[in-house]
Amino acid sequence: GDVMDKMGYPKGLIRYSTENGVALGWTRLQMLKRALRPRVLIYGAVLLSASAAFATSMALRSPFKFDVVKDRGTLARVVDDGAIENVYRIQIMNRTEVRQTYRVTASGIDGLVVSATTASAGPASVASVVVSLRLAHADAQPLQRTSTPVMFEVAALDSPSSSAAGSVAVQREKSTFFVPR
């Protein structure tokens, strides 16, 4: 038995339709054509493309970001063995929801030695690490009075990157190494 018959209500009282569609006697196809007007389709396409763009940007977002800030107090200093040392502050912003460990390296000058090599940042937080780059006296001689480009590289050791299975997320940032006379 039908519930409507048991309750004594007329047939067709409840249906998947609109009041206007019932009053005008439209068929299901006519109501569908009315609902799928160009404006509705355009708004739907805009909403779908905005949602797709947001999802894509979230999926491709880097799991961390870092900045290199050169210590402005002393551009360069000569340390005990005659080596030249430049000091930098690396600020690493962890954009994930888990603790991450990062490896910091630098390149660009032969013989460059990096002091601090790892840093750790909690979920959605910033880690700040002081890194000093040293260049032996013999390697620094040809570079006197120059500001030589160096490249810092930070790699997230704990999380594989989404671009390639098994690889780690890596970012690079330029800075300069100053050698006084």
C-alpha cells in the first residue's frame, strides 16, 4: 500500500516539481530546460573553475618557505685562522601540520663551509637558525673586496614532495658572500 492512499490524500500531491511547473503543466524536460539557462550555466562554470583553481593551488603548495636574512651588524669578519666568515639568519616557515626537519646547504664558491646544517620546526610555525659560511684565507684571496653570489638550499627531510614519489621538497634562495680586503 501507498502511504498517500492510506492517509486519504489525492494522488500527485507530492512530486519532484515546482509550483510554477505544476500550474503551467510543464513536463520534466521543459522544467530542466528552464533551470539550465545560460546564466545558471555560466555561474556554475565560474564556481567550478574557482573551486578547481583553489584545489590545485592547495595541492601544489610548497610544504615550507624560507628567507635568508644577512646579518647587517657585520658584513664579514676575519676569524682566528684568517678565514672569512659571513653570518646569515635562515627563517623556515613550516606550512604542514607535523614537525619537520630541514637540511641547510650553501653553494656558489669553492671551499665554502656551512656551520649549521639542520633545523627543526613545529607544525605551522617558524624556525630560525643562524648559519655561518666560512671561506679559507687562500680561497678568499682572489675574491677580495667583492660580493659573490651564493645559493642557499633548504630541503625538508621528513616529508616527500607531491611532485615525485620518494623525493624531498627543496627550495633555493640567493644571497651574497662578502669578502673584505
